[in-house]
Amino acid sequence: MTTAPTDSILVVDIGNIATRAALFDIVSGDFRFVAQGEARTTAEPPFANVEEGLHHALEELQRVTGRAFVDANDRLIIPTSPDGNGADAFAATASAGEPLRVAVVGLMPNVSVASARRVATSTYAVVGEVLGLGDRRREAQQLDALLAAKPEVVIITGGTENGSQSAVLRLAETVAMASRRLPDGSRPEILFAGNSAVQEKIKELFDGLSEVLIADNLRPELDSELLVPARRQLAWLYEHIRLASLGGYTDLSQWGTGGITPTATAIGNVIRFLSEATGDKGILGVDVGSMSTVLAASFGNDLALTVQPDVGVGHSAARLLTHTRLDHISRWLPEDFSDDEVRNYLYNKSLAPATVPHELRELYLEHALARQCLQVAAGAARPSWSNKAQANYGGLMPPFDTIIGSGAVLARAPRPGQAALMMIDGLQPLGVTSLTLDVHGALPAVGAAAMQNPVAAVQVLQSNSFPSLGLVVSLVGEARPGQNVVRVKLAPTDGEAVEVKVPFGSLEVLRLPSGQEAKLTIQPLRGFDTGFGGGVSKTMTITGGEVGVIIDA
């Protein structure tokens, strides 16, 4: 991997709540996150133009760095000028606005339809209607359902290579009939990712009705799946349908050469780059936002990207109740709260998503909400993870080497331990996992920078801009409450060794300062697994973090 000829990179990320402008530059020979400016996003009225918030974020960044990024004519200064103003490269990401409305059309529910659903969940999209061969509705009912769903994109798939053609075309004809009933300007775009033998017939069928984008067959064979080409096309459609509707998009998109990348795509890119750079280790990135929650899991170049567009801690707080029960949120609360108190918090948070907790009870509610958002998103993501990422225990998280947590609810927790607990409770990691916190909300920016310079992204992630929270050792097994199930010995290179026995149903924290090395010995009770097999002991060299070593029994 070679470094691109880029010295400084300016990246802006436009979320539903905040707009951030981040500067990356070379410091002492390595790329580093230098500074960030943040302002309230202005996509909604009264401004209805993202440029207003962006300029405020750039002004904040200029105050911090003493470096101007736009000239007197509001044009981006690129490359860096002789006086040090501007940047050498620019990239933009965004997740603002409502999710894309998508319909899925395929043949077999557990084959092509399932693959198309996985493509739809890779960006900010909601699947509102599904048509397949097993659909027992009459054609008129299918047409009515499509018209009622008002999809902006229809993903059509089905048929292996050299497989079914007529069945795919029959379903596509139903979509074309629905499109003809819609006025110009409200007809859906078509993403075809099925049997390549019918590509030309699909184009003819929608000629004069809708634009047709072609991607490689999602299921070239029954037992093989190819998601990446269709995922890229859907990300492009999200930009050109949803992001292009934002006020100020046209001017902003002209600042760079790559358009505006969906935030989830940028997060997925950096997680994949990091996994490849660390020897194909399993890396999980989570971003808990106001509107949505993103999970990006990668083992080498095998990326599974899942977006829950209506699961978030702000705009989507009340929508979480469509995915989970109220008592599943309440169980994370350390004090007694009435159902009405929890429900009122969810609805008020949806109405005023930018508010922050002012009292301890409000903080408890926000952290409980974040835990359940992570749990719902992880449950939705697990089926899309590849076979080699599957857990040894059904229904549990597969073992990841590192989990990176992002989002204001995690980054702005009053104490690092609270952020670590939200990630542990919400994700339920298995085995020995390093926890890293994105304290600056810069993970999307790093992902965008990775498209300009992959080495820069890896170097930034390995710097102190993304502090380690420490290590969590999570056991799997059954025992009586209070029974000792694991013996742990922590021997710092500088300091006195500590040895503890951890009882079942408890959690123990061993302090190990950031950067300090130690030998960690884990001796689980027979039948208990810490990721190395039932009852298997392990000694390893570890490095400390903000919290230390967390033993979760």
C-alpha cells in the first residue's frame, strides 16, 4: 500500500444534529487528526441550507488552527496556499435527512430477496414493500401496495447466472405497471442486480419511465453472494436522490471531485481498511446517531455494513418502540422509572433531538436508550455477517479483536467507563476485545480521508486521537450466582501484580493506565469460555486504556 501525494485533508461531515469540519495533516512524519470545528446542522428550516452550518463549522476550525479554508468569494482554498491557508484535498460525508424509501423485488425469499434486503440495509434506507414469487396477493393488490409504499428506489434481483429469466421479467413488469401510474418526477429509480442475461430487456421495459442502474448479479450462484457492486450503486442513488435534495448540496458537491459520500459508507471503508492493515483481524465499528445506528463489521476485505435508519437516540428515539418493548429499555436503568416517564422521555427526545441531559435521571435515560439502540442494531446486523465471523454460540456476538464506538452519546459520556459499559451492555462482546472511543466524532471523516489516502486513515486511528478504553474479557457459561468462574492475574511491567477471582453475575475492573503494558493471565472455570475454548487458560501481553481491564462474568 503506497501513500497518495496528499499532505493535508479537509473533511466535512453533515449529520442530522451536527456539522463537523476536520483537518488531517502530517505531524512528525505521520498523519494526525489536527483539529475539528463543529456547528449545528442547518438542513432544516429556517435555514434549509447545509452551507450555513458548514461555514460556522469552518469558522470554528479556523479559530482553532489559525488557518482559513475559504476565500473571500466562498470558494474552497485548494491546494494549500503559500501562506498556509486551505488544504491539499477535500472530502465530504453526510447522513442528514430522512432515509431513502426502497422496495425490494426478487424471486426466492431466502435467496435473492434476502440479498437485496442486505443491500438496502447498507445505507440510510427503509424497505417499505417486498415482492417475490411466493407473494399470494393478486397483481392488482401488488400494484396498490407498490403505489402506497411510494418507493424512491426499487431493487430488482433474482435468477442465477444462466438461470431464471421469465420469472424475473414478470415481476419487473409489475413494477413497470406501477411506475406508469405515477406522474413524472415521482417514479422510482430502478437498481437491477439480477441475472445479467435480462439486463437489456429490463432497460427496454423501463425506457421512458425510470432510470435503470445495473449492478452485478447479487446471486450469481445459489450458494454465492456478491453485494459490493449493488451496495455502491445504492450509495450513489442515496447521494443523488436524498442528499441532492438538501439546500446547498450543489455548491458543496463542487468543492471536491468525489461528490458527497454517505456517512455509513465512509465508516464502512475505514473499518475495512483497518481490518486489512491489522492482519485481517475482526474489527467492528458502531456509530450511534440521532436518526440512525450504523454497524460496520469487517474481517479483512469482507465488510458487512448495516444501517438501522430508524434506530437512534434523537430523531428516532420514539421509533425505537417499533423494534423493541418499553421494558427492554427500562431494564438498563439503575433506578426506578415509571413507564410513563420513560415513554415521555422518548417522545420529547424525538421532538427536541438536540437537547442534552441536565439531570442525572435524564442521563440514565439517554444511556439506557443508547444501550437498546446498540442491541437492536446488533440483532439486525448479525445475519449479514459472513460465516467466518459467526459466533461459536448461537445468538451471540462473534469474537472481534477491536470495537470502535462513535456517536455523541458515547463520546460525551461524563466518564470513559460509562461509554465502555454502554458498548458492553448493548453489544455483548465475546472473548477478549479492545474497546476504542471516537472522542471527536471523527470516524466518518477518517473514512472519507481513507478514500484519499488509506495510510493516513490507519495512522490517525492508531494515534491518541482515538483513545483506548481498555480491554474487556467476556465469559460465556452457566453457573450459580456468586460462584467464582474465572481467576485473573494482571502483572504490570511497572507495578505490583493483582490477582482476583470473579463470581458469576458480576463485573470487575482492574486499573491499568493508558499506554502501560502488563501480562494478563485468564483462568476460566471448566465449561466457561473466554474466546479460546471451554476452560482454556491464556496469558497475553496487553496495553492499558482509560478504564483498564474489564472482566464481564
